[in-house]
Amino acid sequence: MTSISSDLPRTAVRRPSQFPLGKILALVFLLALMVVMLFPFAIVIINAFKTPVEYANSGPLSLPGGLYTQGIVDFWNRVDFTNKLYNSTVIAVSVAVMGIVLSLLNAFALGVGRVRGRVAFLVFFLMANTLPQEALAYPLYYFAKYFGIYNNRISVILVMTVIQSAFGTYLLTSVLTTFPREILEAALIDGCNKVQLLFRIVAPISMPTLQVLFVFFFIWTWNEFFLPMILLVSTSNQTVPLAIAVLQGQFNMDATTSSASALLGLLPCIVFFLLFQRTLTRGVTAGSIK
């Protein structure tokens, strides 16, 4: 009697390759892209800890013989970097928090409240995102002068809050438009008013999106150069990017000190991004999970 199981090894399904060629090529491409993107950062780090003599003799691509930190110390003392770091942090955090609050209020009215003409409002906010900042320089200058907030951090905070909230309103409105109406109706039946509905129902459920906006608003505001250059003229109110540009124009800095200034300008933003990396990942992937 012939066993049926004896034929199973002959008809076994061939297992797919563990590392198919397509995945290998995609991995190689992503690794090459990562190297290209990180190469400028590596050059900045290498030259920031290199002496001017080493840079002159060996060029920018050579490794430093040791950790030369005098360039970082010189730049820190020249621009009073502690003060610039404080200014940038106050402005970036204030804009991120106020921008989220303003975006949430606008999006709640447009996405949940369904006010009349909400499409026109969304088009307005979309056009505000595409408007170049150079077109705002003249009116914003006289706006700050008229209200007596020129050369004050509050001027940059107010202007950047409005600019960032234009993008935040457009994004949050598209999210809140698809908010489950059953949850809203159940909350209203249970006695929630509009304020409780916003802060107890809508805001907690939308928290991943709000966290993503916080990260984006902070980084965008930290790297902003044009508006602080117009509205902040005294050195005591300057931000980190503005201080770096002004110092390079006032002093003949060597390449190592310039690299040190670039490193100090990028490092706080990179640290902030790494601290909130998981928050950003959860916020981006939250929309795919129900």
C-alpha cells in the first residue's frame, strides 16, 4: 500500500527568497541617500573640532588630530550664545503652543462647526501658506512700529503664530472634517457644551496630530531667519540663525569657527527632533489605525 504522505516532499511549495533582489536594491538606494544627506553634517562636525592649521594644511575632508574646542568657545563668547539660545527657545516654544491653540480653534469652527463659507476660509488659509514672506516685510514692519512692539520678541511671536496657524488650520480642518459625528452627537446628548466638546472630546482624540504640529512649528520657527532679521535689530533680541549670519558678516572668521557656529545652530534643533521622534512617528501613523 502506497503512503500518500510519501509524495508530499516532491510537491512542497518552494519558499520565496529571504532577501529578494528588489528589497536589496531599495535598501542600497536608501543607504546611499542617507549618506548623501548626512555628508554635509559630518563635514560640519569634523571641521568644528579641527584647528585652523589642520584645516589649512589638510583641507575640509581630513579627520582632526584631536578635539579642538576653541572655535566653539570663541563663537559662544562673541555672540553671547546663551542669550541667543534663550531668545530662540522662547520664540519657538511660544509660537508652537500658541499656533496649535489658534489652529485648533479655527479648525474646530471649520471642521466640526461647519460654519458658512468654510470652503472660502480654507482657500484663504491655503493661499496664506503660499504667500512669500518678502511680500509681508513692508506691512509687518509698520505694524510692529505702530503698536510699539518693534525690536521685541513678542512681534516675532505674534507674526509667526499667525503664519504657522494658517498651515495648522488647513491640516486640522481636513482631520476634523472626518471626525466621527456619532461621538459628537453622543457628547451633546450627554450635556456637553461647545467648549467641553472641544477640550474634552476633540482635542484629546486629535492629540497625535497636535503633537506633530508642535514639532513642525518648533523646528520651522527655530530655523526662521527673514522675519527676525526685519523685526529684531538689537543684538540682545536676536535669534540663533540671525546671530550666526550677523557674526559672519561682522568678523572675518576662520573655517573652523564657522563650522562651530553651524554646529551650535543645528544641535538644539536636532536634539529636539530626536526627543520627539517617537511622538512624530505616532502622530504620522495614527491616521492609519482605527
